Amino acid sequence: MTLFLLVLLAALVFEFINGFHDTANSIATVVSTKVLTPRQAIIMAATVDLAGALIMGTSVARTIGGGLVDFNAVTMPTVLCALFAAIFWNIFTWWLGLPSSSSHALIGGLCGAALAVTRGNWHVLHWSVPDAAGGAHSGLWPKVVAPMFISPLVGFTIAALIMWLLYLVLRRVRPRFINLIFGKLQIVSAAWMGFSHGSNDAQKGMGIITLALLAATKGGAFDNLPEWLSFLRTGSMEVHTWVIILCGVTMASGTAMGGWRIIKTMGHKMVKLQPIHGFAAETTAAIVIQTASHVGIPLSTTHVISTSIMGVGSVKRFSAVKWGLVGRIVWAWALTLPITGLLGYCLMLVARQLFGV
């Protein structure tokens, strides 16, 4: 029981850090365009994040908990090592002011820890899981690896297309009127982006806690629980209501703290934005993320909003995007899975000595 409480605490710490690390996803553009003050933007982001977490189901949570690694390799130490690896990477990239993927950090840590449990047996990783009709619908390739490459391209392309169409339609309208209209519309798009972020990212914590509950139940850790704690036992990847509420509130609290280092990178350093650009980027990112949440893909919301900002900036003027900074961001993206996988692997080797697993 003590080990489970440690896992639960680590999961909530991860969820909290995920919130303030990814605050920039929701509000960087609306702050940089001065449509909302930082305080107003953070309050809005925390509110809609919580709403998205509570309303949008648990498809992503089930993917995290049951579709990526063989459950036989999952113990509470496995989950704990995955969380520690993800927490370290999130804090490290936050300190550098680089927007990186909390989702991929958690998945990398989980895969690395599972590999350590099986002494490097790569078959423990579910690369592609066929459904009843024989088509691949789950696993690392369709749910993580392919979206990691496809979603940034989709975000960039759609954002650039929306921006180009807006320029075409509004080319004869006075800039002052455009700023006035899109200043209002950007509040709506930022709220939608925040809602989408909550609908996807909060579910990662839900999935990892449910995975820990299932591992503890099947491992016998909950056999002697008193009756009033019987709600902890579970025999499936069904996400309990208390887990949904706990993760939603925790991530919203983290969002309320604000990750200013990353907000400055995305909202000010990468490209100078106006309300119309913010509207196009946020609308694009919200559409992509909401679609991913619906089909159970643990998408990197950071990748999508970052490339959407790049897309609108490149239409404005290709040189308007600071591509040197973009290169640093892309390196952080590319290194997230292998580094957190290695961290999870090494931490699990230590855990095997400590816990005898």
C-alpha cells in the first residue's frame, strides 16, 4: 500500500508539472498578442483545462494504460520509474524554456522500464495491436510514433492554409478592424485550445494511475484493504470517476501556476504574433487535438501548437519565424522518447535491486 501511495503521489506530481509545463500551449499566443493579461489568460486556461479533463471521456487514458506495453511487465515499480523519468525530463526542458512533449516523456519512461523488467525483450512493447477485423488500431506505431510525425505536419499545413485564406479574404480590410475582431475571436480560440489540451493531457495521468491500480490489484497489494478502501481495487482499465476528478483538478492547478519560461519561447521568441495569427494557430491546434482525443491518441499538444504557430508565421513572412530556435525545439522533441526510455530503463534496474522485481 505504501508503494502504491508513492506511485499515486508521483502521478499527481507529473500531472501538476504537465499543467504548468504546458500552460504555454493554451495561452502563449493570447498573451503575446495582448488580447488577455497573463493573469486573465491563466485563469481561463485552468478553467477550460479542467472542463476538458472532466467532459471528454477516457479513450486516451485507456491507450496509455493498456495499449502500449505488455501488462505482464507492469508492476508498481515499473509505473513509478516511468513517472520519475517523465518528471525529470519535464523539469529539465522547462528549465531550458523548451516546449517538449509530456506525453512522449511518460510513454518513453514506461517503455524503458518495461524493457528493463524483461531484460531487454523488445516483444514487451506493443508496436501494433490488431482489432477483431485484423486492422491495426492500437499500439506504439499507430498511436504514438506515426502521430508524432504526422500531427506536426498537419498542424503546420492547416494553420498555414487558414492563415492564407484569412489574408485572402481580409486583404482589403483595415488592420485596426482586423485586430478588433480577431482580438475577440482569439479569446474563443484560446479557450477551445485549452479545453482540447485538458481533454488529451489530463488523461495521461488517469491512464497511468489506473494502470497502477490494476497492477496493485492483480499483484495482491490490495488483498487486505479495509472495506472503506475497496474502491481502489479494479479488474480492468476502466477509469474510475475519482481518478478523473483528481487528475483534472491537479492538472488545472498546475496550469494555474503558469510555465513562463516556455510561454516566452512560444509566444514571443519563435515569431511575433498578432490576434489574427493567434486565432489561426489556436483554432488549428484545437481541431487536431480534439480529433486525437476522440480516437484515443495520446498526442503531443506541444508539437501541434508549436508547429501551428510556425505555420501562421511562415505565411506572414518565412523569415519571420526564428528557425534557429525551431531547430532547438525539434531536437528536444526528437530526444524525448530515447532519453526518457533510457532513464526509465536505468531507474528500473535500480528498482529491481531495491524491490526485488
